[in-house]
Amino acid sequence: MPITVPDALAASYAKQSPEHLPWLSALPTLATAMLDHWDLRPDGPARHGMVALVIPATRADGTPAVLKLQPSDEENDGEHLALRHWSGNSAVRLLDHHTPTGAMLLERLDAASPLSALPADKAISVIADLLSHLHVPAPPGIRTLTGIATAMLAERPLLDRLTTAADRALAHACADALADVVTEPGDTLLHWDLHYDNVLAGDRAPWLAIDPKPISGHPAFDLMPSLDNAVTDVVSLRYRFDLLTEVLTLDRAVAAAWTLARALQNTLWSIHDGDRALDPIQATIARTLLSR
């Protein structure tokens, strides 16, 4: 079965990651090589997100699996380390990893059954339970929150590019919150991107996490993806934050500070992309947490 690059994936690379376009051009050849390497037979349409191509395939012994291919970068370099460390506990199981290319062979989950199919205020309980198991001491080789947080604070002057005084004040308040906790970054293994589409139904467990961008840091730095995803109102936001902090036994003031740090991170990325106004959802989260 010839492997082709989906048009939407090519468009995503052209817009978001032009530096990886040579890798994308070589992707069909890489896919064929890795299918041969692991003696895999493709048995379904390939899927993709913004970066990775995932090919359902069957192993020689009949076991269903998926081949995941993506260019190596700072965010995903530690993905195989985290998956191996979790060893299938609340996360998709890593079956094999090809070091030279970064290709991963993963257990097959039900891609047609993401957690996002549930109402977000019900799905948040699943997220909380998964995080309670995923938050274990980080293994060696995982990038640290110390470096990330320090770099964010160094970029604080960029916040003055925001157009309105209200946006600038709110963004600087997020930076102040990070400055208050930056000296205690923690060493817990974080998923970093556990939103509702990064949880799939499985045969051996009702729900399993996929696609980590692992960090070694404070557990509260993991809350934002389940707060800003499909948020509808402040009541819903407060409910999610309260549930997560309770299940994960987090100090609420510290949890708020690290979540404000995520709002700062998202804002800095937006400024780099040319935006000059706070994202409304990030602004709502920041105002809500700062008023607690």
C-alpha cells in the first residue's frame, strides 16, 4: 500500500513548520522503510494531527498496532521516554522505538472514540484520574520546567507589544504569578498536552492518554489543556479547576500560579505569531484565577 502525505498535513507543515518540509517530502519513503523494519501490514487509513502521521497496521503475529512518524523537535524528543516510563499505566503502550528516526510502534486504541465525545464537564473527571496516575517522578532525559519557565520570564518585555493597557496588565500579572513559583519547579513527569482529543478509548482500559509532550516539572503545569479546551463559561472553568486540584491534592494558590504560567506561555507564542491582543479564553482563565 503506497503511503502518501495527506493534503491537510502538508498544509499544516507549510504554515506552522516550514523548517520540516524536507522531512515531510521524505515521509513516504520513511513510512515504507519503517513498515518493513517492523514487518507491519497497513490495515486502515492513515490519520494525522498537526505534526504526526499515524498508520494503523498489523504485526506479523496478528497484533494490531499503529506506526507513528514525526520529525524530532524539542517538544516530542522525550515522548518515547515518557511512554516507556509509564509502561501502559494510563497511557498508550510503547511497543518499540526506532532511535535513528524517532519512529514509534504503539498499541492500537480506538481513534473513533476520543474523550472529546463526552461533555467536557464529565470528561474532566477522566482527565483528573489519568493525571493522578501519570504524575510520577520523571525519568532522566526529559526537558525541565526550570528552563521553560526561566525562558518565559526572560521574554517578559514582549508583553508590552500587546495593544491595550488591560491586556498588558493581565499578561504581566501572569508573569508575576510565575515569578512567585519559579524557584520550585518540581520534578514530576508531566504530559503537558492532555486535552480531550488526546485521550482515546482502549480495550485494556476505558481511557488512555496519547501524544505526550513530556516535561519534568510541577503537576499544576499540566492543568491548562483541560481548562481552556471547550470552555463555555466561568462556572464551568471553576468547576474543572476545583476538581483537578482536589483529585491531584494540589495547593490551589500554587496551582493557579502554574496555570497562569501556561496562560503566559500561550500569550508569548501568540505574540511571536504576530498577535497583539490576548486570546479571549486565556484572558478569561487568567482573570478567573487571579480573582480567586
